[in-house]
Amino acid sequence: MARRFKTVDYERSGQQTLTIDECVPADHLARFVVAIIALLDLSAIEAQYAPVGGEAYAPAMLLALLLYGYATGTFSSRRIEKATYEVIPMRFLAGGWHPDHSTIAQFRKDFLAEIQELFVQVLVVAHELGYLHLGRISLDGSKIHADASKSKAVSYGYLPKLEQRLQTEVAALLALGEQADQHDRPAGLDIEAELAFRQERLLNLAQARAVLEARAQERDEAEQAAYEAKVREREEKAQRTGRKPGGRAPQPPEPGPRDKDQYNFTDPDSRIMKNSTNGGFDQHYNVQAAVDQDSLFIARKVPDVVAHTLSNHPVDTAEALPTVDAIPAALGRPPAAALDHGYFSPTNIQGLESRGIDPYIATGREPHQRNWTEFFAASPEPPAADASPIVKMAYKLRTDIGKAIYRLRKCTVEPVIGIIKEVLGFRQFSLRGLVAAAGEWGLVCLAWNLKRLHTLMGA
């Protein structure tokens, strides 16, 4: 006897009738987004609409589409538009309307600053509901691909060759234009248009040179500070041990731009950074997140200074203090912060301590496999009062409280960034430029916090 199967009559299946209430229950994320937006003050957005004109889509509805989209991994305005036809929660949020992708994209672009202020309001709501009591935080950074292609970049070493070639072409075009006999010109050649095109490119190359030289000066200052810190550390170690430290002595950095320094014409603010996944290099921004260790909320806002939450610096050292300063004042100051080795510097230690935050910063890369004796070793002796910052910090991390606080970093901020990149799929910005990219990262963090609050309230 043949096995019987439950089959589908697709003609009848297409004629099914159902209500959105059946598909979007009361505890659904889409309804939660609507409920939270109803608690927010959107007057700053609404005030920017002109008093005259046709009926505009309500800001609350467009905001709900964006937040739900980012919270569920739909970042493209075109996909959000398509979802208002095909995805039932999106149809619920749109209320039967179907705003086109250009309207959604323009809303996101025009009101990035106002949306960042909503970030603080959501944190305050979570605080008042009792789900966020700012305690110890964990900081981490990650590279997110910029909306730019490596092929649209030029290196500092190749700039002179390009400039020389364009100047040669300009000279040839000028000479051709001065000839009395125009019959020797190629058919359809517009000398003025060709000259304007090359002169514009020369101006762009001059701008690229200026930007790369300014970046090189910024890098020189950072590398010189790091070099001096290493020299002081070796001198302190030599005085402490009475003998010359082993290993190569630190070498002073070479100032000035380097031939491989690159400028991207598509998104000039983005920079070439190393990929953590494949070891290659690509156009990226460096995003930062300060995560509360208890609730896993991203407890920082997007302030007026863009570099506080997102930068084009390949390393994290200079990002710790601005990220901590971006935590809303309404939440107070965290008592302690755990940071990985990329943030270690005496400046960051002093800066966090001056803000009343006890820092726990790794002094080196952790091995993948630790010997069991390290876990059961006796508590170390406290360092001398005049010990270097790295020795004092290494001691703090070996204490019981230091181990406990730093160990939580791996199960707080790292999973948050991992979920944003791997589960939600946010691996590339849709907007270009430092200001716009920082605003979009704030939108991602706001969507994460909404999703997290929904999870906590459901639990």
C-alpha cells in the first residue's frame, strides 16, 4: 500500500483569506516597534515638514519601517518597499500604503540626526521600565565595509604618474587647439570638453594628495607617541630588572605619506583597512559599541562629533574615550569597563580613571589555549607604586575581580557585534561619507536595542 501524503491545491491555496491579526500576534516585534514609537517624541522630525503641500507619509510609519527593517536584517530601501507588498509584518507597519524606495531612502538620509536623538529616548524608556541599569560595560570595535570600491582608489605612490600623464594630455590638447588647420583633428573631438575633464581630474588628484598628507601627519603623531611609550617601557624595565631588556629595540617611525596610502574617490572618508575574516584589505569604516554587560544594550548615543561612534581610523586606540563619553548622561557613568588589547594605552587608562571608570584593558593578545596552571595559579604580588601602566594593568587582570570583569567581555560586546554582522547581515553601509555612515550605524544600534528590549520584555 502506497504512503498517503497531504497535498496542496495551489489554486485554492491562492484564494485563502486571512487577517493580519492572525499573522502578527500581540507580542510580535512589529507591534512592539509601533508601541515604542508611540512613546517617543517625534516633534523634531515633524517640525521639518512644510505646512503646505500634499499628504505626506507619517514620519512614525516610515520610522517603523526602517527600524523593523534594520532589526530583521532588511537594510535596503528597495527591499523595504518590496516587503510592504510581500511581508505581512511590513504590510501591517505600512497600513496598506506602499511608500517607494526613494521616499524611504530620503527619509533616512534627511533625518539621521533626529533618529540618533531617538536612540537616547529608547534607552531612557528601557531604563524606566527597569530593563537597563547601567553597570559595567564592554567596548569593542569592528570593521564594516563602506559603500565604495577598491578599484575607485589611487595610491600616493601612483599620484605623480597620473598627474604627469594628465598634464601631458592637457599640453597636447592645447597644442592641437592652437593649430590653424582644424582638418587634422579627429572627428567629433571637443577640445574644450576634453580639457575640462582632465583639469577636473587634476583637481581631484590634488585634493587626494592633500588628504593623504593630512592623514599621514595624523598617523605620524600617533606612531611617535606609541614609539615614545615603548621606549619609556623598556627603560623602566631596565631600571626594574637591572639589565638590558631582550628583543629588538623599538624603531622610530618614518614620517610622511607612504606609497601604499590610498584615497577612494567614491567615498573619500572611508579608508583601506585589514579584513578580520580573510586577512585582505578593503574600504571600511571602524564602528564602536559600548555594551552594558548585564542587559546587552548598546549604551551609547551618536553625538555631535562623528568620530565618537564611527571613524576611519584602522586601530581602536583613539576610540575608547570618545565612545565612553557618548554614553547618555541620563544613564550615569559605568563603574568599570572591559576593553581588548587594541585599546591599551596609558592615555586611555588615565582618561577612564579620571571619568570615574575602573578600566580593565588587555595588555596583549590572549592565547587561544591557556595552560591549566594559569587558572589555578596563586594571586600575584601587587606591583610597586612606580611600576609602569602595563605592569599595573597586567596585575589587575590577574586578580579575581579582573578575571571576572574581563571574561564577560567575550560574552557581551563580541556576541552583540557578531549578531549584527552575521545574523542580521549588516556588513556594508548604504550611505557614504563619515557623517552619513555614523548616522546609519546609530540606526543599526537603535534597531538592536529595540530588538533586545522586545526580547527582555517577552522573557
